[in-house]
Amino acid sequence: MTLDQKHFTNYKRGQPGPEHDPINLMHQVFEDATEFNGPAQDILLSWLMKLSESVKPDDAARLVLNTTVKNCDNPLSPESQKLVCLLEQVCDCGRDKNSGVSTRRRRGGRAARFV
């Protein structure tokens, strides 16, 4: 059992969380995922803003998915499912950055540069 898994099983409200969930926001959401009615985007933004600068968002999202979400026994509400999808997108975004291949497309063509 890793430190993160121990944190999941020994969670207490009001205590600071691990680096990947510093205020236990994700744990609180998925503790009762059936009742969570969102909005998922606001939760994701709040969670991202609370991460320390030393923590990569894609690694933190992966840890949340592999610990908090994976250990969630409750059925997920539609907003909880949306939050899982958003966390997966954060994971994928980090994977795109690390691959060294730019996924951004350049706007305009050659003619646009010679105006």
C-alpha cells in the first residue's frame, strides 16, 4: 500500500491532503459521488488552482484517478462522470506535452504572413 492509498483509507475532514489533492477536494467529491451535482468544471478549476507549483497537473490527475476514483464504491452521478472525463483530459494533456510533438496548429497560411 502506497502513501497515497494510505491517505485514502485514513482520510479525515479538515486535515490537509496529499500533494495530488492538497485540500481533499477530489476525495470529498468522490466520497459521495452519487450525490455530487457539480459543476464538474468548477471543481476541476478549484483543484488545479490549489496544486503546488512543484506538482505536475497530469501526474496529480493520474494519482487522483488511480487512488480516489478507483477506490470509489458509490455509483457515479453524471457530473462525477464528467469530472472523471476532465481528469482524463488533464492526463492526456500532459502526455501530449511530454511527447515533444506539438498538437497546436498554426493559424493562417503563407499569404497571411506577407500582408
